[in-house]
Amino acid sequence: MKRNFEEMTNVELRAYAIEHRSDEDIEALQLLFKRKHNPQPIVFHAPKSKEEEKEQFELFKQIIKEKESKSHS
């Protein structure tokens, strides 16, 4: 049965790749490498008001917090 690597988290994908390291199918490793070296950019546009600036700052803090919690997984 073919695994759907796209639906796996990085932690799951890494565990799968380690467990199946002797297999000739390297699709899991390729996807993991791609995720690590080609992250999705996050774009912030210049705020048009003080309120928008505060909203963006809160969003920015939330994104950082999520990324930090993912890196500790």
C-alpha cells in the first residue's frame, strides 16, 4: 500500500524515512528535504493604519509561536 506522504507531518515523515531507510523508494526523504529547504514564504504588506499594524504584529507573534512549538515536536 502506497503511503500519502503529503498528509504526514514532518515528524511522521522523518520517522517513516528512518524506519524505511533501506528501501529503494526515497520519496519520503525527497519530500522531507523539499519541506526543509523550500518553506512557504509568509508575506506581510505595509500596514495602512495603526490598528492594522497592531493586528499584523499580533499575527506575526502567533506565527512565531506556532513555528517554535513545531520545532520542539
